[in-house]
Amino acid sequence: MPGKIRKRSPLKAPERPLIALGLEGSANKLGAGIIKHSPDGSTDVLSNVRHTYITPPGEGFLPRDTAQHHRQWALTVINDALKKANVSLHDIDCICFTKGPGMGAPLTSVALVARTLSLLYNKPLVGVNHCVGHIEMGRQITGAKNPVVLYVSGGNTQVIAYSQQCYRIFGETLDIAVGNCLDRFARVINLRNDPSPGYNIEQEAKRGKRLLPLPYTTKGMDISLSGILTSVEAYTQDKRFRSDGPREGDGEDIITPQDLCFSLQETVFAMLVEITERAMAHIGSKEVLIVGGVGCNERLQEMMGIMAQERGGQVFATDERFCIDNGIMIAQAGLLSYRMGFQTPLAKSSCTQRFRTDQVHVAWRA
């Protein structure tokens, strides 16, 4: 049987070091990152600065308030990134910003900053798809070659694989995203938003002792999460529910917030593992790359690792520096596009809240 012919990458090595500034602000994280691509093919993260808009327990973040936070902190975060990278804006080759998807007002605030810097310093703009930014940074950091990608965050839940210069979506949520599901339940049981609701649910789940029945709703390659959220919320109205733990005289048949966090995590993550395994089987891949904010969850990584090991594969994941929304991932994806000759004209630098992963021409991959 003839060997598989490896296609040559269309991405040529730069003639000199190229430096990009990436600005991210699609949700409640404002990030600025600076990355350098060298002629020898190496990639260096020069700085990666982030500031999070945190609301009180039981509250979410509204677009208007989040946008105001980004406007207030933009200069501080960018200056901090430049200082840590030991470069000035005159040294930057291109300014990359999140074009979408995300929340409209925060996206627009950061895009305005990117446009202003572009005009002031006469630097080209590069609009970046947020999801592709996650994937490219994940590939860069972990060294995964051609993985099935599980992208799980507050606004997106997708199973993705690469083919013919496009990240193709094999399966996705039909309603709400995994991170949104976890965040909303964290508000129901009044968990803190610092450092993030999902992280606090993960810690509470470690103390859970009871797996409660919840809807398991995989629909082919897709999943549905709104029903499971409704069901787990309903348990908080059950007469057996104890928000502050067992009371004196209680029997064993009680439900604690920790049990609900544990049950929610186990059920939702099992659904994600199932649809990811289907995609692996379909394309014959042995690699899984988990990206997005929920990808930091160690229990999700553990469950995915068990599945991958059973298939003779492996899981790639990053830590919170690169999993959670950040500017460096925008800089990485933007600089790859810039090296292929792509720039965003000022007239087309508007943002879009709906910008699907499979709408991007991935020109830098074979």
C-alpha cells in the first residue's frame, strides 16, 4: 500500500521576525497578547495580559457593563502587554482583533481600540475568528498535528475537524453552550463569579457524593443542554434539597449543591465525550484537542483521556493561560493570516456576533 503523501504547507517562513498584537474582548475577559514568528520557524509568546470583569454572586455580566469595563481597562492592559514584551507599538507588524463571534457591545469596544491604534501607528488590521484563535493557539502550545477539536466555552460548544483549508463542524449544541449551562446553574445556587462560575462548580463537584438522574440528550452528533439545566434547577426546589448541607435528623436521602454540581458535570461531560469519540471514529484520528474556557476543567480532561486511551490515542489540553479567552490566541491566528497576505480593510473592520468556525478560509494549512 503506498504511503500517505504529506502535503507541503503553504505557509512560508518569514524573511524577518514578525510581531503581532492581539486584542480579545468577546465576553467578560479583556486580553492583549504579543507574539513573535521567527525565520527559523519558532514562535515566541512575548506577553499575555488579561483582565476579567467579575460581577457579584448570582449575577451574570450584561453587554453594556462589560463593554464599559473593556473601555476602562483597554489602555492599561495594552500598555502592560507592551511593557512585558519589551516592545513598542512601532515594532508591531499587525494589529489583530476579535471580529466575532461574541457579545456585540464588548466586541465593538475592542475593535474600536484596534482601529484607533491602526490609524495612529499606520499598522494593518487583521480581523480574527474567535474560535479559530482558540484552535490555532491550542495547536501551537500542545503540538497536536491534526486533532479532533472539542471547543467548549461560555458561548460555543462544537466538535471540529480540519479538512481542505476549513475547520468543519461535526457536531454542536442545539441550544445553549456548555459554559453558559454551568454559569447559569452557578447563579441558581449562588456561587461566586471569582475566578469563574465554572471553576467554582468544578471545586464543588469534587465534594459531591451522589449521582442524580438527569436528561442525557445527545442527538446524533449534536447535543442539547437547555433541558438538563431545567432539570438540575428543579432539584433545588425538591424537599430533599439542603442548600447549606445536611441538617440534624436528616436521613441519607438528601440532595446537596455539591451533589447537583457533580451530577451536572458528569452527565454533560459524558455527552461531550460521546460525540467527540464519534468524530474520532469518523475521521480516523487518534488525537483530541480541548480548547475554550471549559477546557480547563480537569474532570473533562480526565474523562476525555480515558476515552482516548481506550482508542490508543491521546488528549491535548492547555492550562488557564491559553484555555480561557486571551489576546495571544488572537495574535497567533491573526499573524498566520497576515503571513498569507490577509488584511482587514478599515471599512470592513466591523464585528459580527455570529461568525461560524467553518466560515473561515484556513489558508495557512495544507
